[in-house]
Amino acid sequence: MKMNKNILMIAGIAAGILYLITDLVGGLITPDYSYIRNAVSELIQSGAKHRLALSPFMFLHATMIAIFGIGLMRQFPFQANKLVFIAGVLLLIVGICHALSSSIFPMDPVGAPATFAGTMHLVLVGITVLAIFVMMPLAAIGLKNTVDWSFFQAFTFICLAFITIAGFASPIIISKEIPLMGLTERITGYVFYVWLAVMGVLIT
């Protein structure tokens, strides 16, 4: 039995909303926090003042991503649409990586000695980025011939362009110690969540 399409829409939209709320509230209650300078992960990093309060919401947002991935796989079985099914698998991986990096593998504080958990956090982030870069075009190409999806492919590659530019800017910003890491990370994150929400709405 196929997953209810409304669940896909709710999961796609809820993931971004939960991320936004956690980001905004976390930044407001964290002393000297800057949305431009500081990464989102710093809100729930090891030793963060409000980690225990914020981490469950990040975990829940990751669960919504995973639900969306499972929904895609059920809505578009491998035999019917291989590309979208694989995109669903990758989205499930993104959700699992987010769940792990926001719970048992928090980010190490900037400048602190590396720990196993902190190293795993970086590995999970790397897997997430790679999965997103592969997953988004797969979904767009796989859905290009579906009714009412004529613009989605162009929209996807526009989103990917923003994500790519922000992604390439991040290491430059870090190496040059330019205080804009929070900005580039948020461009990458929020563009992805807008894309996810649009796909959730279109599937219904």
C-alpha cells in the first residue's frame, strides 16, 4: 500500500520549519551567537548551553527528512522509476546522517581538540552533502515527464547552483577566517529545505 501523499507533503514542509524554528530560537537564547558568523551546528555542539533542549528538535527534523525519503521509495517503486527511488534512498541517508550528527555525534567546539564524536560529525556532514548533490538532480530528472513537473527540473538546478556557490565559498571563508560561515551554511540549508518543501507540495 502506498504511503499517503499528504504525509509526504507534511514531512517535506515540516522538516524545514522545524529546522528554521530551532535555528531562530537557538540563536536567540545563545549568548553572543551570530546567524552570520556562527554555524547552526554550534547551537547543539558538544558542551553547548542549550544542547539538551535544542537537539531533540533537530533530531525530529531529521526524522521528517527520513520519512520523506521512505515515502518517495514507496510512491515511486524501483521498477516504476529507478531515479526517483534512488533519490528516496539518498534522502533517507540524509535523514539518518542528520539524526546521528544532531544527537550522538555532536560537533566539537571551534578550536577544541578533536574527538571521535566530532570527527564522526564531520564525516556525516560530508556524506550528507554528497548525498544531496546526487539526490536532487536524480529526483528532478526522474520526475521531468510527470504531469505538473515541467518547471521542477529548472528549479532544482537553480537551487543546486546556489548550494554549490555557498558550498565552495565555505572553505575559503574558513581558511581566510572571514566571519561569514553561518551565512553560507544557512544559504545551503534553507535553499535545500525550500526545494524539499516544493517537491512535497507537488507530489500531492
